[in-house]
Amino acid sequence: MVKQDSDPTSTFLLRISVSFSWRIGFPIAHRKIFNREANNAVKQANIMKKFKNAFFLRIKHIIYHICHGIQPKYIDFNSYSW
């Protein structure tokens, strides 16, 4: 024999509280996840921008040396900070 809940009002209140927590908590959690993803995308874009700037700075440096006839002893490709 299945034991029934003695207090039906407590289960009703529990159901209401659970449904409200889902309706309020779920969008908040999604917003947090969305913001985190957006922040990651912005960070990634900034990293790519730094990479591009460093790359073009290196190319300009090499062209400068070629145009001015200055032979650099050693062009260190790792000398630029990323």
C-alpha cells in the first residue's frame, strides 16, 4: 500500500514554491551564463586585436630595417609581448 502525504496543503505550497523558483531562477541563471559568454567573446576579441597589432608592428619593424639598409643583428620574433 502506497503511503499518502498526510498534509495536502504542504505539497501544494511546495509545488508553488518550486514553480516560482523555476520561473525566477532559470532566467537569472541564463542571464549569468549569457553575460559570461559575452565577456569571454570580448576578451577573445581583445586578445586577437593585440595579436594583430603586434604582428603588424613586427612587419613594420622589418620593413623599416629593409628600407633604411640597417641590417639588424637578430630579429627576435618572440621579443614582442602578445
